[in-house]
Amino acid sequence: YFQISDLHISKYKDLKRGPDLVHLCKTHLSVIKPEIVITSGDLVDAKYPDHVSSTQFAEEWTAYKEVVELCEEFLKPTKWLDIRGNHDAFDVPDLEHPHNYYREYSKQGKHSKMSYSYTHNKNYGKYRFIGVDACPDPGPRRPFNFFGQLNTDRQSDLIKLAQEDTPSNLTIWFGHYPTSIIVQDPPGIKHIMRKGIAYLCGHLHTLNGMVPSMYTKQKTGMLELELGDWRDNRMYRVLAIDNDILSFIDAKLTDWPVILLTNPKHALFQTPSHEPVHLIKSSTHIRFLVFSEGDIVSATVYIDNINLGSGSHISGPLYTLPWDTSKYITGLHNIKIIVQDSLGNENEITQPFSLDGSHPDFKIISRLILMTNISFLVCRFYRLTSLYTFFCGLVKYYDNHYIFITGESYLCVLCNKWLFKLWLTSRTNFTYYSHILFLLYVTFGPWFVGDLLVDHVGCVFVWGIFLKNTFIPGSVTYFYGLFQIITFNIPLLLITSHILDIRSKLRSRTITQSYLKIPFIILLIFQSLLTFKEFPSAYGTKALVIGPVRTGSIIFAIYTYYYSNKVSVQDGRTQSCTVSYS
């Protein structure tokens, strides 16, 4: 089996993505001869050259269809299973809309509107592949469909697919979004897929190469395997099932020969609850697959740095080598295979294996990314940040002696200075109530109204989007909410507090030092760039004109700065500080 993800075929950028995929089919897939090709989303790029605005382009979908047809000439009778990604749903009002080109140009869109299943029949068993379409419906323009969405109805459809009467040896799930990037109602996608051996996905592009091996095992025992993108890295995945034990290798377009060890299985990916890994202990041969355009010259196997000899070619890509499993009964061991071909290419793989269930741990960063409910976490973090900022304003109701930190260290002195500045701001009615009310508006009020879809206007809140008589729960909107509070609300509050503190020491005289104005000018320029560039570029002029948060922030900042320079502070250095407006 074979997987590719995040093709991003584009009419504007890197026009070689499609031709390189045809080259992959001609050179690699014609050698590997997979029985199934899984294309896990983002088939097209659907972005304008500015990389901000987005829509579906028929030319990109036509190019994708032509690529698949050319590939099929080298792959017959391979089954091509494709599924939508978030880019394939940009600016798609509904599944029946003409902009839903997936329905017309993809291989599976003609047969299945969203999620679907396919049973692969072999002489020795049946293997089910279930595709998960978690794209929002309707699908807004970017950036507000980075997260997938599975409501109760769509999860019910997946439950029906999972519970189909067709018995199978193994079930492999695939989709575009990692489970951590899907906004979902209970019971949740991980519970639905609990009997599957693996979930194959993409979307995160290995975080721009920072996490090249993004794998984990969920608590249900199911493997979740994110694949690097085709767009920038030309990555692909080869999978094989050996005695109902699943193995895989991720490789790049330039990698030759391709080596996939199927017995013993990589210790990190053993799933005893889903596959018969106990068979490894009783096996008589090491088995591995080698794929190359040339003839294989040598295939040498080492275990724990001891040369066991060369593998024997059995048929096709299969090589074997006898081994004595009794020598490796306990603990982890390392197996290395070095392969050379007649074209001068050499490649090697090294991986751990065990016969007693010992296994290394998945990388902590991979586990955090793939096992955390990110939308839930960001939502809670946003709420905590908002509440903390809000309750900081309640120092208005405390005597200033009770808010200070006891101690004489530099850190205590610095904290007390800023606590006093904030307390002074809270005693100034205008600055206090304006900051509190604006924070409440950011949290509960509409951010902007814009053209989130072609011919459809939507209203965006931090907690969700109303679009086309549908409510899309908040997800990436919470990131924008956090960004707004951290880069605008809090800095403006600190700037205002600092100005009031200095003016209290100067007995309310206007501040003349120009350097004190620099932080405000920087904040204003930054906010103005966001206001005029970000949402209007993606969702039209309406997002600028009817944008209370972004556009309103500029007005609010100027208004607050002006009054903090005009308000009369009689004596901010005493507990009995009184404030009045001039």
C-alpha cells in the first residue's frame, strides 16, 4: 500500500508538484506496484498568489485529475483512494455547490460525498480502509478552516462505517486532519476508530520540518501516523501487511533503494491489541521488501552490529534471511539492513525490535501534538487568559497595600512598580472601564462581518462563526483571540498604566519625552498593519468596515492614549490617590 499527502497542486506556485507526482508514479510506483494508493487530503492548493485569499480553481482540479489518470497508466489495477483536506474545502458553501470540485474531479468524490469505506479482498483475508472527511461544511475561506469538524451526525455516519457487517483482518483509517486538530462532539473520533490498527493523516507538514517523525500510539492502542507533505518535501509512505502485522516506511522522492522491514516489526509501532505480534517470536526468517529501479547487488543484515549475512531474493521485492529468535528473547535489539543496487545507489535502515514487548517511547513532542485536544486546550487557555486579565482589573476594589508583594529583591521591586501602575489605572474610571469593556467585547462580541464564502456573508466571534445558517464552533478563532489579547490588550494596558504613573509623578503635566511615545507608536503601527491587511485580504472590505475588534482597536488605542495624557492625576503616589477629569 502507498500513501501521499498534501499535494497542493497549484496554478500559481511550484508548478512541478503535479509533474513530479507523475514522475513518482512512473519511477517509484511502477516498481513498488502498490495495490492501493491513499491520497490524504489537500489535493489542490486553492490559494491566490498573495497566500491569504483563497477559493477553488477548476484549473487545479483539472490538473489533479490529469495527474491521477497518468499515474493510473502505470498502476493498473491499483485502487486510488482520495479524501478532502482543508484546502479542498476553501470557499465551498455546501457539498452540492458547483465549487465542490472534489465531487467532479477526484476518484472517490463521484461515489461518496464525504467519509467512505473500501474493503480490499485478498486470498488470505479482507482489509478495510475507511476515509474520514472532517472538513467544515460549509467550508469558509482561509484561515478559518484550519481545524476539522465532526458534529454528532457526521460521527454517527462514521460509527455506521466502523460497524459494518463486513468482517476484516485489519482496519486502517485515513484522513487529512490529525485527531488533535478535529473539533468533535462526544464520543470522539478516537473512540470511533478504537478498533483500527492505524490512522494515516497529514495536514501539519511535520511542522515545517521541526517534527519529521510525527507518530504516536493513542490510548486505544491505535497508531496515529502523520505523513510529511508532498508540497515541499516530496514525501511518501510505503505500507505492507505481513501475517496481519502492519509495517511502514516514510521516504523521499530521491531515496533509492527503498527498504521496508516487515519481520521483525519496529518495536515502537507494535500494537499487541490489534495485531498478532506474538507470531514474530515463532518466525523462522527475517523478511524485508526492497524496491529499486536497478538490480539488487547486496542486501546485508546486521543485528546488534553482528553480520548475519545477505538476504535471499524470494520473489518480487521480498528478501528473507533465516534467524534464531531464541537469541533475542529479552529486551530491545537493533537490526540494520544495508542495500546496494546496480545503479550505484545505497541505502540503509536501522530500527529496534523486541520479542518480549519491550519498546522505546514516542517523542514527547509528537505525543503532545497528536494526543492533545488542541482546540479544547486553546479554548481553555484563552478563557483563563481573559479571566486573569479581567480579574487583574479588580485591583480597583483593593487598597493598594494589599496588592503588593512582600520582599526587597529586584524582582519584587519591579513587580510592585507595575502593580502600582495597574492599580493607578484601575483608579482612573475611564481607563479602567474602557479596558474591561473592550476585553469583554473581544470575548463575547462579533469580531467582524465579511465574505467568508462566495456570495455568502458570515459573522465571526472568538467562540465560533455564523455562516450560511450554520454555526461552526470556535477553533482557530481562539488562537486569534489569544493573539489579540497578548499583542494588543495587554500591551496597551501596560502603556496606559506607565503613562499615568509618570504623569502622577509629574503632577499631571503632559509627557514631553518622545521616547515614551515609541511603544505606543509601535503598537499602533502593528495593529494598523493587521487591520488593513489580514482579514480584509481574506474576506473583503466588509471585514475592515464592519470590524469592531481589529478596526475598533485602532480607534480604542488612540482614544485611550489621548485621555491617559489628558486626565488629571492629583497624586498617584499616595494611597488616597484621587483622579478627576480635566
